[in-house]
Amino acid sequence: MAQDRIQFQPGMSMPEFIAQYGTEEQCHQTSLTAGAVMESTKLPLTTWFLAIHLISQAKTGLSAMALMRQLEVSYPTAWRIHHKLMTAMGEREERYRLHGAVQIDDAYLGGERRGWKAGRGRRTRSRSWRPSR
């Protein structure tokens, strides 16, 4: 019968434990937000989660001014939240690269075309368009 790896994993002896955590100064102070983007905040976590939702769901981006209005916080607070969240999202984005077949939905790539009617999906040219000779 095979040994249970969890039961027989190496642990920490009492002298090792006392040496590492024997004094109050050696014990690590942790919280729910330790190491997170909302570390050392005085705002409620619900405000942060609402900000994360608003910023991540805005199709065309969300300004700090709009965030200020939605969260009912001061502009410097809204700017700081916006900056921290955008920085965190940018850092995460840099770590991952898409590969293989990538499908996207609801994307508009490119710019204006001269002589074409405005609007998405229009394939006809406007009447004022004349080819150059």
C-alpha cells in the first residue's frame, strides 16, 4: 500500500517554528487585501468591486470623472482607483499572449474610408465620391 504523501510530508519542527515565529515582530501581519491592488485602502471593498465592474465593463473606457460620479467619491480618490486598476490590468495583460485561433466579437478595426457612407457594415459608396483620374 502506498504512503499518503500529504500525511508524510516534511513539516516544521517546534524549534524551527519558534526560531521563525517566536516573537511578535517576526509574525507577519496579513489582511484580506494584502498584496492586492486595494492594499492599505480605507474604502470599503464593495466600492473597489463596483469600480472593477464599472471599468472592466465599459466598452469605450471610463474616465476618472465618470467613476467619481458613479462611486460618489472625490476626484483624487476616483483617479487613484482608476490608475491602480488600469495599471494592474495592464501588468496582467503583458504576461499573457494569445495564440492559436483567436475569435473576437463586436470589434471595429480600421479608420475612415474616403467616399464611403458612414456607419458600421455599410458597403456602398456615397454619391459624392468620384474616382481619381
